[in-house]
Amino acid sequence: MRRFFVHPEHVRGRELLLVGEEARHALDVLRLGSGDRALAFDGVGREYVFEVTSTGPQVLAGRIIEVREGKGILPLSLTLVQGIPKGRKMDLIVRMGTEAGVDTFIPVVTRRTVVRLGEKVPFKVQRWQRIAKEAAKQSQRATVPSVHGVCTLEEALGLVEGSDLILMPWEGERERMLGEVLARNRQARRVAILIGPEGGFDPEEVQEAVRRGATVVSLGPLVYRTETAGVVAAAMIVYELVLRQVPDSPAGSMIPK
């Protein structure tokens, strides 16, 4: 069945509404009509099998036939603190990070951040949130990651304070491997990843992060681009803390709660 996003506020009893772009896609592109069945997810863990009952301009109403818990949920809360890169690289980071299991994106301005967003900040954040929603729909996640407003690295460290693990991949670290740290912390369920922009973190930023609880790690002998590093780290974390501990789980799939 076709899969759509429905805002939780548009689920009322045994009825739901698709509005805006979701309704337009269902009506104008897929040509759904009365009696057709489809699947909707609300971004917070529930899925609904529904039957179309009526349509109108930019709106589609459906009767809910079945409510079920979404399957694409990890027993892990993963936050990516990302130094904002140039161009549209952040779009790619949000899309791939959503597919890799990230729950929260925190875009940050660091000492080596080149881009200046200015008045475009709210529009950029809205764009990244839309990308996260579309990526969640495509990858059949039951939840849609949240995109925090742009902030400083110091503010972001405050937001992730209290995490079981705060990991900072850094090219200056040669000894402590990410896999080794994860192997010693297999019960961690709230994990934050700190990734710098082009050029990485300034050494003083690394020192401040360590002072506030971060563990500096290496991702191995290769040096990754900023748009790749967070996704690589997220994939390693999901494998080590979730998939590796469930031998019977399908490779590459998310594990139900």
C-alpha cells in the first residue's frame, strides 16, 4: 500500500485527514479515490491502514481500518550535532541520517563554520524538517526525526548533557577507536554524535567538549567529509548497540521496541 504522513492532530477517532502536499500527491499523482486503501504514519510511532471516504481540494479524508505500532523504531535515541556545512550538504546529512536512525538533528555554528545563514535560518530549518519527513516516509520509519533550531556548539553541548554517551569523532585522535568505546558501553541508549563542519573542530572546541563529558574517538584510518562522517558514525552505533545484539534480526532493518 502507498504510505503517507498524517499529522497526529489530523487523526480524530476512527477518521484521519491528509492535507496539503500529502493530499495533493495522493489525489493528483496517485489518483486515489473513494474506496482505495493506503497506509499513513503519524511520525510518533503509530501507523494506520485507512480507506478513502471523500476528497476535496488539497484534502483527503479516510476511515481508519487498523491501528498498529510502527515497526521502524530503534530502541536507541540518537542525536547528531552537526557543524553546518556549505551549500546544500546539510540536506544530504538530514536525509541519510534519517535513514541511518538519527532521531534528532542539531545544526550548530562552530569556529570553522563558513556559511552564514542570516535571516534564512527559519527557512533552512523548515526545509531540513521536510526532508526528514520525506526520508522517514521513504525508509518506512515509524517516527520522524526532529530538527532543532540552529545554535552554537556550547548550546548544543547543554542540550545533549545527560546522554549515556557523547561521542566526538576527530581526525586528531589516533588511539581511541569508536568501536572500542561502544564495546564498553553496550547498554547505552541515549547517544549523541558531534561532527564538525569542513575543516573539523578547532582544538579548543574539542577540549571544551571533553570537559563537558564528550569522548573523542577515531572512525579509523580514513578521513571522511563532514557530510559523510555523521552517517558513518550513526551506522556504526546502530550496528554495535542494536543489530549486533539481536542475531536473528534481518540485516539492515530496524528493530521493533
